Amino acid sequence: MTDQPFITTVERHFLDRKGRNPHATAEFSWLLSGITLAAKIIAAQIHRAGLVDIIGRTGRTNVQGEEVQKLDEFANDTLVRCLGYRDNVGLLVSEEEDEPHVIKERGESGKYIVLFDPLDGSSNINANVSIGTIFSILARDPKVDRNDVLAHVLQPGCKQVAAGYVVYGSSTVLAYTAGAGVHMFTLDPSIGAFVLAQENIRMPEAAKIYSVNEAYEETFPENFRRYLRWAKSADGGGYSMRYIGSLVADFHRTLISGGVFLYPSTKKSPEGKLRLLYEANPLAFVAEQAGGLASDGRQRILDKKPTAMHQRTPLVIGSKQEVERVLRA
Ligand code: P6P
């Protein structure tokens, strides 16, 4: 019997890191299986969205003041249930919820914190545009008072144990990093498992693609406007603009094809629109592990010390040379 697995699932892939990553344990793999199970359940609902009463608005707004779509709520509930059942998860932070879920009965065993945007880009649901789940995993700091929930949650992105995203598109793809490269898995519906598709993905060093919502260009800070004027000029060398309006889809394209995604501060969102803890941090971890960069325009995203759970940040993320070009502007 060969010892080579005929398929490599996310959980198996991470367990194979045993000895090279202190978190590569069966218990962490059990946590990851909570994420992959939730992603499979969410994917099934999204792909039936036209058939069941799951499209449309709930009539409620979330802590961000955004209308909650039925699929948003379903995705959030699914993640809370699947992860709440893993006995090494002590805290859950969701874009959809004002406060963290503290899983009290966990005591010392609940050492991991999972932060997530359950369904990013959900405003695109009705248009059948790719949407996604973004997740970030931290470990409680044993030196910090267990009851000081925010102290455990408000850790800089460089402390992440693992991070990744699921993009629900023509296929359902999960990408993750635990600090040893970025690895991608495709959901095989015939066996109901995420199967390893590509290991150690490298983001192209450069690509003439920028991704931004140009409708807000007039209200971007001058350095971003200067960069965009250059990229669109004759001596900019023929950049293309690609913007889906769904962060996970725009980031996934950037990871695979290269380029730079920009969401600067605007008049409407003076701190930027995207959230630090469960959007910018996980994607910045993935980007850097693939050889890319992620900045808020002034500092490395992963170095930012969070001050609030739902705080926002400007984001410049993508190919090393492209991000550096924006920062030089
Ligand atoms: P805008 C979706 O609502 C989202 O949070 C991200 O997925 C996406 O990148 C961004 O907002 C799009 O924002 O202002 O361009 O519509």
C-alpha cells in the first residue's frame, strides 16, 4: 500500500506539516475541518440560490450598517455552528456580529480565535458574481488575562497562525497559508472534499493590471491619483483595469495573474472601506506568503496594531513590484 494519499485534503495537507509548524496538530486540523465543512455547506446553498428562497434581503442591517442578505446570515450561522463545535476554538469574531462569540465552556482548551467575513461581496449575490469567505486564525496569548477578550482579538496580523479564503465561483476554491507557502484546493463535489490543486503558489512579481473602483478617484489621496494618472498614461506602459467589486474574486485574480488591488481612503470611507481583522490581515498574510506585498499606503498591513474589532483600513495589495510602484507614487 503506497503511503502517498490518492487525494490530499486541506486537513491532511496541514497535518503533513507536523514537526515544521508547532500548530500542525490533529486538534488544529480538526479546526480546519470546521472551516472546510462550513465552506461546503455555504457553497451548496450558493449554488442552489436561484432554486430556494435564499436570495434577497433579510430586512436587517449589520454592525457595518449594511443590509444583511439571507445568504450572509446563512453563511454566518453555518460558520458559527461548525466552528463552535470544535473544542479548541475559544472565540469567534464575525463581520456580521457586533461582539465576539465567547465559547465559555471551553476554558483553557479554547486557545484559538477564528475571525471571518462569512460572505464577502454578498451585494453581488443576485448578479451571480463570485463571492467569498475570508478567515483568519489567531492563538490566545497565554500571558493575557483570559477574560480580556479584546486583548486576545486585537492582535496584529503578523501574529496569525493561519489565514485564507474560499471563492465561490465557477468552481469552489480554498486557498490557505499557515506561514509555509500558499496552497490551493478545489472542491470536488463528487466526493465532497477540497482536493489539493496547487502547492506553494507564487504571485507574479509584476503585471500591468490595476484593480480599483475608479468612480471614487476624485476623492482618493493625491498619491493614489498620481499613480492612476501614470498607469493610464502612455508612458505607464499599457495597464489594464480589472474590477469585479467582490474582494475575494479581485484578490484571487491578483494572486493568480498578478497586478495590484487598491481600496484607498475616500471621502465616503475616510479610513478605507475594507476591514483590518478579517479582510486585510488574512489576505495580506496570503499575499506575502506568495511573494507579494500588502500595505495601507503607509505601513505593512501585518504590522498594524488593531484598536477596534471592526476597524477599517486602506488597502494596497498584490505583486511586489506593483505595490512598490504605488507606494513610490
Ligand atoms: P465598492 C463588497 O461589498 C466589498 O466589501 C468588497 O468585497 C469589495 O471589494 C468592496 O466592498 C467593493 O466596494 O465601494 O467598490 O462597491
